[in-house]
Amino acid sequence: MKPITKEEFKNKIELNLRRQYGKSLEDAKKYEIYYAVSRAVMDEVTEKWYNTKKTYQKSGEKQAYYLSAEFLMGRYMGNNIINLGYQKVVKETLEELGFNLNDIEDAEMDKGLGNGGLGRLAACFLDSLATLGLPGHGYGLRYKYGMFEQKIEDGFQVEYPDNWTKNGTPWEIKRLDRSYEVKFGGRVEIHKDEIGKEYYKRVETENVIATAYDVPIIGYGNGTVNTLRLWEATSESGFSLKLFNEQRYEKASEKGVEAEDISRVLYPNDTERSGKWLRLKQQYFFTSASLQDIIRRYKSVYGNNFDKFASKIAIQLNDTHPVVAIPELMRIFLDYEKLSWDEAWSICTEVFAYTNHTILSEALEKWDITLIQPLLPRIYQIIEEINRRFILELREKYPNNYEKINKLSVIGDGKVKMAWLAIVGSHAVNGVARLHTEILKNEELKDWYELYPEKFQNKTNGITQRRWLLEANPKLSDYITSLIGDKWITNLEELKKLEKFEDDLEVRNNLMKIKKENKERLAKYILETTGIEVDTNSIFDVQVKRLHEYKRQLLNILHIMDLYNKLKENPLLDIESRTFIFAAKAAPGYRRAKSIIKLINSIAEVINNDESINGKIKVIFLENYRVSLAEIIFPAADISEQISTAGKEASGTGNMKFMVNGAMTVGTLDGANIEIVEEAGEENAFIFGLKANEVKKLVEYGKYNPFEEYHVVDGLNKVLEQLVDGTYDDNRTGMFKDLYNSLLYGVDGNRPDVYFVLKDFASYRDAQLKVTKAYRNKDKWSHMMLKNIANAGKFSSDRTIQEYADEIWNIKKIAVKNYID
Ligand SMILES: *Cc1c(COP(=O)(O)O)cnc(C)c1O
């Protein structure tokens, strides 16, 4: 296919503007231009998409499907035109028309169909699959409202709905030809077929229609366009015309509303998994539709013979959210395709693999039988049968060890344990960083590891450099390319070649210069959104991620309070200027997380308005953290705050985005930080605090007393008392008092300082002193920066995905052929 010319492109934009809005270029609004540009590019995409689908079909090769309740995709346009190689032509065409590409991109709403790391990982994986030319696709939910929009009002988080479709959605195609029925409730009846064989049938069910919306996932420079298929829920009957005609309007649309509820809104809980009825409905809805779709596609080639199913299809379960897919596939095989239990089960366990994302106990999904049984009666029967057979296996293996058998039982205490079901029903179980996988094997899932050692694997997370370096940081990207060529875009290990410039002062000065320019870009954004001016010569010290106690934003802000106290006591204190930057959403029901947001903002208010400190420190809280904001933040960071309680952060991926953009890690030895430091060298990071095994021991001994830190660590008692003496204002909510109590006394039956904030305080402050010292030595700093960038190669999601492809899915690269004319 010929690449599109500027002239053709211009005509297409105009055509789309006329068609969609009846407007010409002169009177079009920004988002209208965005829409028209996107549609023009989609015209080109659809041909590549068609070729990819045909190529996959004809190849007969195995396909992988990534089932995830969350895809945090961010914006599509910028990324898509880069991956297509259209950036130059789009940019120049727009310039000739008097528009700026960046401005037009800003008109696009983020696709925030995820909470944080887990959903963003899914998005990075799709990008890597397509770029590696691998036949791998996503399946998820098309939430009408994604992650809420956060505003900060009086220092408090306030949530607003995220109506991301309101200005149109040019990057998806509604597929009326791909819709399925998903059945809830009702009863199970036993029927007999022609030859007298019994089978199960669901009757008196409530049926919901799943309709597909397809999003193209465009590989970088290779013609591959894979598919992200998201399901929307609607009612079968829409609404009752009869009731409507009887003027019973609300009743008339009730069924429709109830069905549409299923894909109405993303649950905004990052880690805590409340066992809500609607959430279970969402999970079953999207997994059932996805499996029906996968089976339809398989049968169109192989008919009713399922012998090849497991060698043609791999399904990855992203956390426990889609694990109900295991009994659902069993149901379809048993009740519909009439396979025997043993045949069906053997296929299932070969097809499924499960990724564990966390060891926080509140995150492990368990469904009450009283919920799952009435909602999914046949699925519950199948889970019971899976468990019955599993227990028989255990009895043989561990005769008379009832304690162990009880512990491993998928059903217990009136609940179905989804993680257990996932392990029993999968051939591979993986953690997301080396430490995390080791903790799973030796602690959290120890019994399971003993039972199925062959199932356990590690797949350290990664991020796509196309979005997080090439798109987010064009200046650094161009500079790297000028030094080592552009192969790093598809092989991040190439960055290692930067090491030959480690003693080249000019190169290192240029890196510093680019960092400064990116800080200016962020400073401009800060000024526009908060009205606060920040000094771009100061250290940009950044902590951006979901707000959670284990991530310890509280440790960061307590340190800032202490630094401010020191500066007040001694205005001549010799410190480097710092701009502390936070961004974080808290789950709406997570009160303590919201208290920490309020605390950060109250302290920011005081510090930013205190003229006596001459602007030496500033504290910025940027509202509504999301992918498109992250893309401005990471390139501008000097310091990456990765300060979770050791053993609690499974991997982290923000840490990787910082590294590849040349920020230094201040961190604990937790999650992927360990591997980051291993690659970059410990001398090029600022490591502090308890190690995972030390945290474990402290918990086991149960002797930790935070008052020891309170009395011994200089300045700490003052900081803590300032939480309750009125120095900072929590608008009489008692929020700061609760933080104080949780640190020193323990609240709601918890031990004090569950996350060892005070225990790590002194060590953290030491690490921050080292930061100041290092930053003053520009020679040292720029060297550290270069070392971090040069050694970030391991953290490409291309590496992660290649490992999944080789070690779990067994899929191969397929070169896309041309099937048009
Ligand atoms: C990368 C990313 C995350 C994950 O950050 P962590 O620091 O790994 O928790 C969350 N949200 C957004 C928008 C991201 O881009």
C-alpha cells in the first residue's frame, strides 16, 4: 500500500468534518478536528486490520487472548499515528491547515477503563503483542464511565463521572454482527438427548446481550493490527412497548436499565475487592461473551472437533477478575458441546494461565456462595464438581492431612476462592516481579507451590517504550536516536549502547538540558492548572501512583513536614530547592487514603504560601492522575519515589517509566525496584529502609513499637504532634487525628503503623540527604542519569510479552500479508 500524502490526508479530514459535523475547517472546534483526523487515520487502519485478520485466519496458527476487567489505554490518536508511521504527514498537514498536533491531541479524552498499574499493564501488553507481530488480542468491558475524574476542592478529593464517550469515539467500531447472549439466574434442569444422555439446561434466566466494540491495536512499523474487543451490555428486549404505551415509563425501561448497569461503570477500587453483586455480573458477562466469541471463531475452522482447541488457543487471566471463565468454558464444553468431563477439563487446564498481581489479602477475591449460587447456578454446580474432584486428588496425595486439604479447598467458609480456582484450572501461574514470585512460592502460595511446582513462573512486568519514551518524551527520543540509531524503539536493550557515552560530557550535558526542557513543560502545566509557579532548577521529586497506605505517600509527606520544620528553624539551612510533586486518586470509599490527600494539600497550602522560606520547597498536588497526565510528568522527573513497605508492591511499573526517562529511584527493595537497581547499579539509586524479610520478622515477632522511633528520631515527634496540634487544617474532619492514631496506637484493632512508616523514616531521610548531595554534583548526577537510561532495556513490555509467548502461550510471530487487490 502507498503511504498517504498530505493532500489526500487533508481531503480526508475535510470530508470527515463535513460528514460528521457538517462543518468546514474554518468553523470546526478542536475536538471536531480531532475526530476528523482520527477518522481519516482509521480509514488507513481498517485495511491493515483486514489484512491482519485474514493472515491470522489463513495461517491457522495459535492465538492468545488476554482477558482483563481493565484496560487503561489513555489516548489513542498520538500513539496510533506514531505506530503507523504517520506522525510526520499528520503533523505537517495540520500545520498547513493552521493547527498544532499537540493541541488537537489534547482534545481527546483518556480511555480510563482501569484503575492503575494492572490496567495499564494490559494496555502495554497489547502494544507489545502487536509490535512483536504476535497474534494476541484483548477482551474486556466497555465501561460507559471509566475511572472517575478527580478534583481537589478545599484540599479534599471529590469524584465526578468520567463521561469519555461524550464527544464521540472514533477509534472503535461497533460490531452488530458480533453479539452474544449471557444468561443470569434461573434454574438448572436436567434433560435427556436423543440417545438418552443427560445434559443440563438453564431455564427462566435473565438474558443480557453483549455487543462487541473493536479497537485496533496497531503494531509499530509492521502492518500488524490486532484487536481489543470490549463488550457492552444491553437488554434483550430493550424496553417494553406495552408498558410504555400504558404510560408506565419507568417500569418500561427497567429491564434495559438493569442490563445496561453491567457495563455502566468501572469499580474504582485498586486493591480492595468488595464482593458486590454487580461486580460478579460484570466478570461473568465479559468472560462468557469472550469465550462464546473464541469458540465461534474456532468452530468456523474446526467444526465440532475440539481436539485442537488447546493447541490453537491460549487464554491469560489478568488477576482473578476473569477467573469465572474456567467454569464457564467447562459449562460450554459439557452442556453445549457435549464433551466428557475429562476431555473438557484437560482442554481447560491447557488453555488457561493465571497472573497473580498482589499479595495483599484484601485484594484476593472470594465470592459468597449466597451470591454466586443464585446468580450463576450452573457455574456454581461446576465449581462444586471441580472442587470435589480436586479434593479427591488431594486426599490421595495428603492422606489424613485435613488441615491442608481444608486450606486448599476452592470452596470454604461459605465462599468460592477465585485465586484457588485459578490455580487448579490453569497450567501456569505467574507473579509479576522476581521478589513477588518468590514470596508467592515460599509464603503466600507455599502449599500450592508444593502441590504444583511446575505451574509457577515469574514474568517481571514491563512498559512499552513507544508510549512512555517515544511519544511522551520526543526530545529525549530524538536525541537517543541521534546517538545510537532508532533500533531501541523495537529493541530497548539497544539503549545499552548509550554507555559508551558515559564519559562524554557533551552528551551528558545534553541529557540535562533535555530534562530541563521537560521540566519547563511540566512547570507550564502546573502553572496553568494550579496557578503555582515552580522553579525548574529545583529537584523535581515525584510520587505519582494510586493513593494507598502500602505505597506510603504518608512517609513522603512526613519527610516534607520535617524538612519544612528544619528550614523554619534555620532559614539559612543549606538545602537544594525541591519541588515535591504528587498525583494520586484514592478509592472513593477508602477514607484514610483520602485523609492523606487532604494532608498533602493542607501542607502544600502552608508551605507554598510561606514567603519566609523563599520558595526553597514547594509541594504540588496535581489532580486527576491519568495516562495523559503521566506522559507529561515522567519525562520531567529527577527523582522517582518508589517507597512502598518492602514485600507489599508486587512489581510497580511507574518505577520503570521513570527510569527510562532518566529519573533516579529513591526506593525500598521491593517489587521490580530490586531488578531496576540490579540493572542500573546500586550506586545509581537511593535505596533505603527495611527489606522484605525484615518486615516479615517484625510482623512475626509482634514487638514493633513506633514510640521508640517517636522518641529517638530527631524531629519525628514534632512532625507527628503537628498532625494534631492545629498546625495544619483538616477542616475539623478528624482526618489528621486518625492518621496520628493509626501511626502511634493502631485503629480498628490494627497494630500501630501497619506499614512501618515511622520505622523507615530516619533511613528515608538519610536517602534524601544523599539525593541533595548527588544533585549538587552535576557531573555525578548526569552520569547517574545516563546509567539509568542505558540500563532500562530489561523493562520493555516487549521482553515481558516475548517471555509469555515462549514460556506460557506457545505462540509465534506471524508476518502480515496483503489480501487487498
Ligand atoms: C504506570 C501507571 C500506574 C502504575 O503506577 P505504579 O507506580 O506502578 O503504581 C498507575 N496509573 C497510571 C496512570 C500509570 O500510567
